[in-house]
Amino acid sequence: MLVDTAVWAWIGVLAMGAGTIPPLWAWFSRSSETGESHAVYYATLAGVTGVAALAYLAMALGFGTVATPGGDLPVARYLDWLITTPLLLLYLGLLARPSRRVLAGLIAVDVVIIAGGIAAVVTAGTLSWGLFAVASAAYAVLVYGLLVSLPRSASAETDRVRAVFGTLRNITVVLWTLYPVVWLLAPTGLGLLTPATEMLLFVYLDIVSKVGFVVVAVAGADALDRLGAESGLDAGREFVAADPDDEGGTTVLGDD
């Protein structure tokens, strides 16, 4: 075995713990210096790596794995993704400021992806592959939202905001696309990877997609000052009120 899975889990704990420091430091430093903390932004970023650190701690201590008919389910890992991936989408939404419906739709699709992955792990055979296909289709919808729907909203912001948003969005799309590839090659799929190699790859992807995201977001925190005085979604314009389809009807993610 390459290295025991617990070793990689402890590396995940250390990396995620370290990744939680920059947003907390920036939050308190900014608050003490200017009185404007942008608390919701920094709290969202700290939540991403903070939750991931707790999940990896559970895995490192040997907790959070449940035996199922389809194989072992790493509950801690999927709970991590179920919480942290919506937080990452929320941060992108805080920058792009789409309508609440668009952001809620993206998060709902994300939950479907994670739920599909869980269901695919606990089942076997054709059903498992069918559920994986459903999750993959949902991911295609999510990518469309990230590449089309959110940029439409972000285009109304300043150049600096669009630049930071674009970098974070690209990190998200590129790295998230690799997760189903690892799932496919791991024991959950074709079984071409050992559990230790699977853990190594997921730890690596988590570090880059979460800690990397947080570091880039904190480095680009000056963009927050260009979002205006209000820090909530839809500040400065009300997409929902302006949307003629908002009452009585379902709109696809691309319709702002």
C-alpha cells in the first residue's frame, strides 16, 4: 500500500486547518483596521476549510465509514462535500450576485450530485452505474450554470470583481471535473485504484480546490470593496423582482 489512508487523512487535517487561518486573519484584521469586516464572505471561506478539517479528522481517527451492501461508505467525506461545495457556490454567488433562484438552483443541483454519488456507493451493479450517470448528468447542468448563468450576473460588476470571480470559477470547474474521474477509477467504480491511492487523490484535489480557492479569494479580497455598501445577495439590484417569470413558473438556470 502506498501509504496508510490515515496518513493522508492527517495531511488533509493539517492542510485544511492551515487553510482556515487566512480568511479568519483577514476577517479580524480588516474589522480592527477599517471597521468593515465583510463577515459573510470570510465566514463562508473559513467554513469551507473548517468543515473539511473536521471531516478529515474524523477519517484520520477511523470514524465516519459505514459498511453497506455496495461497499464502504465514507460518510465523513460525503458530509464534507455536502456542506463545503454549497459554501463554495455561495461564495461565487456572493461575488456574481445572481438572483436567489439561480443560486438556489445551482446549490440544489449540487446536492443532487452528492446524493447521487452516495447512492451509487451504497448500491451495486447496473443500479450503481445508473445512479452515477444521473449524478454525472446533474454535474453537466451545474457546469452550465457556472459557465453561463453566473457570468451573466458577474458581468454587471467591476473588472476586478469579474477577474476574481473568473479565477475562482475556473478553479472550481476544472478541479471538480476530476472528482468523478477518481470516483470512476477507485474501488467505488472500476477498482483500478487502491484505497490509499484514492485517499491520496481526494486529499490532493480537496487541498487545491478548497485551500487554493480560499487563498485566491483572500488574495482578491479587495474586490469586495467594489461590490458596494451592501454585502447581501442581489444588493444594488433585485433580479427576482425584475424577472417577469418569477411568479408561477419554473425557469431553467440560464434564465436570469
